[in-house]
Amino acid sequence: MFADITIGQYLSGNSVVHRLDPRTKITIVGIYMVVLFTAVSAPAYGVLVAFALLAVALAQVPVRMLARGLRPVLFLLLLTFFLQLFLTKGRVLFALGPLVATWEGLRLGVFMILRLLLLLVMASLLTLTTSPVALTDGLEAILKPFRVVGLPAHELAMMMTIALRFIPTLMEEADKVMKAQMARGADFQSGGLLRRARSLIPLLVPLFVSAFRRADELATAMEARCYRGGYQRTRYSPLRAGPLDWAAAALTVVTALSVLALRWWPR
Amino acid sequence: MGDRDVLIVVKGLGYRYAAGTPDEVVALEGVDLVIRRGEFLAVIGPNGSGKSTLARHLNGLLLPTEGSVTVEGLDTRDPAHLWTIRQTVGMVFQNPDNQIVATVVEEDVAFGLENLAVPTAEMRRRVEEALALVGMTGWRRHAPHLLSGGQKQRVAIAGALALRPRCLVLDEATAMLDPRGRAEVLATVRRLNRAEGLTVVLITHFMEEAVEADRVLVMDKGRVVLDGRPAEVFRHAGLLRDIGLDVPPAVEVARLLEVRGHPVPPEVLTVQELVEHLCPSRP
Amino acid sequence: MPIETVELTHVYMTGTPRAVTALDRVTLAIGDGEAVGIVGPTGSGKSTLVQHFNGLLRPTQGRVLVDGVDLWARDAKERRAHQAFLREVRRKVGLIFQFPEQQLFEETVFDDVAFGPRNLGLGEAEVAQRVREALRAVGLEEADGPGLERRSPFSLSGGQMRRVAIAGVLAMRPQTLILDEPTAGLDPRGRLGLIEALVRLRRERGLTLVVVSHNMEDLVRLVDRVVVLERGRVVLDGPTREVFAQGRVLRSLGLDVPPVVALLEGLAARGADVRTDLLRPEEAADEIASWLRRREEGIAGVR
């Protein structure tokens, strides 16, 4: 029953953030991430944290969903923190046997995990509030200017859309092939890593063959409907940026400039 | 019935795969055919008879190795006309999944219009129109993988209709559907032919579908073997069986009754008609 | 090989708000050597049901017994033993999915058909024998000449690929064979060939047969008994003739009625004195001819 899989954990909704043009959101996240790496002081992080909190509040996304996305990296976060805490030289905070924690280590550790956390939160917000289709459209629009240097923006976007369209279909097919091979005694579960990898061949080969056949048939069907690449295509659902987008963009620019100023303004 | 009625002319059509190599396969040979506006033509034949190959020549997906195919006077071999021809002759294929490109039904129906650079407002109008013609308006925002086979094929038909074709070719479009899906697709196609005057070319191996057509073309090994009204074609039960085809069940019973001394007119093709013939309703 | 289900219930995504009850307390018994057809509208649970017969799916409630043994009595504790047990069940109960040609993957026909026997750990000599036996059983060997075994399965026609896929399951020498829409997508000649091969196979090997199908004509030739499902419940269960004669019920479920039955029912509705539980065209023609004769002789009456 793979019929209802939603990819990329998109949660539909009508919040301010949901209603933003995907191009705006992608650009905001892009700027935020770049600026994040220039922050080195507490006030700078403060600004960035405030921005992130505002975004989370406006998106009306349950915090539980965000937290769930962070769980896999929890270990990495803690590891990073403790490494910084104990490996940075400086004024001693406390000692634990041979391990010496320093104030500087504490500061750096906190900044490191903050950086990772903020990165993840903003990326999660993007995928939680933007449907995969909208994301693809947004990316295509942003990459379009790069066509002059040979980047096939339309083709890339078309590939992504088709991939998204076929994910549930392919999952159903994988399920079916797996069951068919199990019915012939295939064992996908026992054995060491190498053995298990080999046992995947009866699953992967049919899926690959089928994928190529699909691609061929799909291409023919697209040709029959006059597809000839991205040249001069119009859009059924064109992207439209509104006042909301300009406001969000302005706010982001102000935030970015503040952070940069905090870094480089002579004190 | 003048020339203005003629939509597609197939003259001396031949097609070879891998021509000139030792693997050469003659898929079509000497096919002559005229398709008129508003016609409902069924093409039947065993696997390998060339019916799908013929279908793909009608919209220029394949080009003849001999002979010619013209659509409204335009030759398919002329690249300048190819896009016009593909707008005139729309096509729906066998696998319901492998025709749908977009993640939302109405976006997929719009695909052809996007390709032709139709302005957005006009696109919306045409997509609505097409969805209404196939009865899928209620599913416009659905994801395609949640639809049944019959629904997917109707979406594919809508996608073709959005381009406002004069002719719709269905290449074994019901082969992978369950009976309900098949009935949905046929009802849609029948309605489009009768109410909207759409020319239909139905490639199928279900005899019950061929029975509904105005005209049936029987193909075997790349050649046209029979061409006529269903009643005429299904008389040749022996020939049909020889090339590996069925006759519709009502026709089979009718033939068996004839053998037992009860003649049945060849126009009787469906169960309804046979019942009516044997037990006429009181006038 | 007898298969039995007792109050079998299966709920997909149980416990979530999107739970779907695919099977609802289905109790069914298929005897050794029987040939049973499973019929029902799309979504009635047919595929779900048959996937329980070889342990691919686990009941949410109820029991499944194969050859008298409950498939799920043992539990997760002896996982490896249970897996081995299920693999043995799958050898004895062969399942062929719809469009089985989608499962082909090996470089040669021989290797693909050999996949099952090799998974059983049989020696190469035994494997080779089974492969040949299976290919012959599906009618591939003679018709398509020597050298077929060495060819890539992907170079074959659709109908041939299907037969190779079926041979792949037959090579395991199952005692029960389950087929899900075996003739879907085949042209009339392919259909007939496959049905004939299955009829012959059943006779030669004494297989128990379970066939899920929408195609009434196929079922008439293959099975003696038909079970009709609707929304996860058994609605009809009886000899083929009796079940298919129930045109009204079948139609109300959105199912096809065999054309011969539709014809006889149509005549009976107009007062003709004919049986409506016949399935083959010859039988119908005989019945109609005899009624016509009686009508001509003035004896046949209105019901």
C-alpha cells in the first residue's frame, strides 16, 4: 500500500511561509546559509536565531515535525559539541580526568551546534512548506538565467518532475517484484553484507529494465504531444511573486546585512 | 462524399525495421487506406500483424520506408508539418502509467498546450474543456498514481483532446485495463465520436470493441486482409480463426445455430442483437 | 494441497487513520486438487487474499492453514526457523503475479527459470532437468526451437516472456498454483495457448489451482468452483455454472457476466424456455436450437 506516500515530508498548509513563491524561499534559504557561515559572534548568532524563530512561527509547522528531522543528527551534534569543548585550548572551565574543558571550547561548541541546527531548521522549513513540484518550478526559474552558459535548466526540471511523478509508481513495482522473487525462494534478509547486496540483483535488474522501457514509452508519448524541449514553452501554473515575497526578501536582506555588519564593522 | 471528407490517406505504405541488414523485419507492406472525417475505424489483428506500426505512421512517430501517409494533405515525411500533424492526430497508448508526465492531473492535460506555447489563460480554458469531455473534472488536482487504470487512460485522452485533434488513435489503449476501465474508456470514445464528430481509430484485440465500429480493418503479417463493415468482416469466421483471432461471442453462437439449421443474418453481432433476432419484441 | 483460511482479516496500515480493511473475516477452504476461481471488482481483496496463501502477507486477525499447518503459529522468536518454514511453503504454493514477465532478470532463459530451483539448493543436474521440464510444460520448448534456453529473456515476445516467468515458478514443482490474471494483456491466440497449457498442466500434475481473473471465458475452462468477493467479503461460492448463472448479482457488483449467460438470460427475460446456467457457446447453441425447434413445433411455451 504505497499509494499514499508523500515525498520530502511536505505538509500542506496556508501559512505566510507556504504562500511565498518558491523562488523567494529558495533564495532566502540560500542567502541565510551563506551568511550563517560568516557569523562568529554571539550577537550575530542572535540575529540569525531570531530570524529562524520568526520563520518557524510564521510557517505554523508543528515543532514536533521539525524535531523529528533533527533526531538523526543528534549524535553528530553532540559529538561536535564535545569535541570542541575538550579540544579547544584556552581558559579552563572544568576538568574530567585527562579531558580539559575550556570557556573558549564551550563558546565554539555552542556556536557549532547552533550553526548545524539553524542550517537544518531552515532546510527543513523549506521542504516542509514547499511542495516538490513547487520546488522544482522554483529551481528551474532560478537556474534559467544560467542557460546562457549551457546549463540545461528546463531539462533538469523536467527530469525532476518526472522522477517525482514516478516515485510512487516505482515503489509499487519494487514491492511487486520483491514479492514475486520471494515467491520463488529469494531471500533478501539473511546473510552478510555482500550476500545481501547480491541478493538484490533479482530486484534491481527488473526495475532497471522496466525503468528504461518506461522512459522509452514516455518519450514517445511526449513526442506525440508535440514536446520538443524547453524552447518557447509556456506554463500552466506560472510562478507569481507578490508583495509578500518582496517583504520577505527585504527582511532577509536586512538580516543578512546586519550579520555581515556585525562581523566586519570596526569596533 | 467528396475530398473534403478525407482526413488521412495511406498509400502503398511499407515499413521495415532494420532495413537492409540481416535482421530486417517487414512490419508493413502495401497498405492502402483512406480514413474519412467522423469515421470510427477499428483495426484488429494478431500480435505482430503491424497494427501498432500502422498507428504510429498516422501521426508521424514512424516514417514510411515505402509509400506515403498524408494527414489533411500534409505529408508526414516533411518535418515542417510534423507538429501540425501531431495536433491533428492525437494518440493514446497502451500503458496508462507511461503517458502521464506531471504530478497533477490538470498539469498533465496541459502538457501538450505548454509545448505549443499556448498562452496561460487559453490553456486553462482548454484543459477544463478536455477534462469535461472525458468526465474527469472532479480529479483535476489529484496525483495520477492514485487513479485507476481506466481513469488514467481518460486523463491521457484528455491530454490528447486538449490539442483539439480531428482524429484520436487509440493504440491498444484498453489492453491493460480491467473490464470496468475498458467500459469507461470505450464509452468515452464512443461519445466523442458520436457527439463531437471525432474521428477514431481503435487498435484492439477485443472483438467486442471492434463490433461497435463503423468499419473494421483486419491485419495479418503486415498486410490488410479484410476491410469492411463489422457485419461483413465477422462473416469470415474461418479466416479470422486461421490468423489467430476470435469472433465476438454472439457471432460464434450465431454460426453454431446456423450449423444446426437456424440461419442468422450477418448484421447480428452483439448479444442484444441476437436476443432481438431470436425473440423479437412485440411491435 | 489444501488451503484454508479461518476468519481471515487483513487491514492495511492498521492503527493509522488511513487504515483500509482489505479482507473481512474470510473463511474459505480449498481442497486438494480443486480448481477455484476468485472473482470480484477491483479493490475487493482478491490479490490480498491470494498473497496470504503463501505467506507473503500476514493476517491482521484470523488464521491461514496450508496442508493443515497454521502459517503463523510460530512466532518472531524463532525468526530464522520461521523464515525457512515460509520459504518451504512458498515452494509448495507457487504464486504467479499479474504481468509476471516483469520479474525476469537473468541473462538467459535457462538461468531465469533456474533461479527458483537454485534457491532451493538443488544440484545443477536436477536444476537442469527441472528447467527443461518447466519450459516444456508451458509449451515453449518445441514451438520455439532449440537455443531458446540460451537467449536473453528480454529478446522474446511478450507472450513468450510470460511463459518463461510461469516456468520459473513451475520449476519449483509446487503442489498448488495461484495465478493472478494470467491472460491479462495477451492477444486471443496467446490467451488460448496459455489456457490450454494450464489445463494440460493441471491434468498432468494434479495441481490444486487458484485463479484470480476478470475473464469469464478463461475461468469457464480452468476452474470448477468460483468464489466471488466484494469489499473483502465472500459474496458467492459455488460451482462455476451456478455462480456465473447469477447474472443479476454479478452485474450489481459491476462484474461481467459470461456472454453466453447474458444471451440466455436475455432470451429467458423475453419468455423463452431456456436454461440460463450454461457456459459454453456449443451448449448454448444446442439449448437454443432445441427451444427453437419446440417453438416451431408449437410445443414450447411461455414461462
